[in-house]
Amino acid sequence: MLSFELFESDGTKVENVLLMDSNNDPNGFFNDTDFALFLLSVLKASHTYTVRIEYSADGEVDSKEWRFTTRSTKEAR
């Protein structure tokens, strides 16, 4: 993994995150291909976010992007 980023619908990067991989996993469970993005604040309800990841595999650099929408506060109850 070269980068893992989360963006708000207006393109603003969500900065209050912790990116965990095998280098900073306090429990030592992650291997070289494991990673997780932990949010340090609550996401907005009924809001669409974009995830972008860039990675290297077999000597080639590639990227993926996807979107997800959070539930409304009414649905979360």
C-alpha cells in the first residue's frame, strides 16, 4: 500500500485518521499486505465519502477508488 485516503463529497481530505499497517500495529497481527484506516472522529450522517488507495503489486503501481454513503441518523437508531 502506498497511500490510503478518505475524502468528503466536496473533495476535502479527511485528516483525522490513523492508518495502521504492519509497521505500527501495536498487537503485531498485521502482515505486509494488511492495513486499516481508523477514523478518529465521527463521520457525517447521510453523507457520501470517497476512498482512494494506491498500491504496488508485482512491481506495478495501481489504484482503486470507491464511494460509500453513511446512514441517516434515523436509520442508525
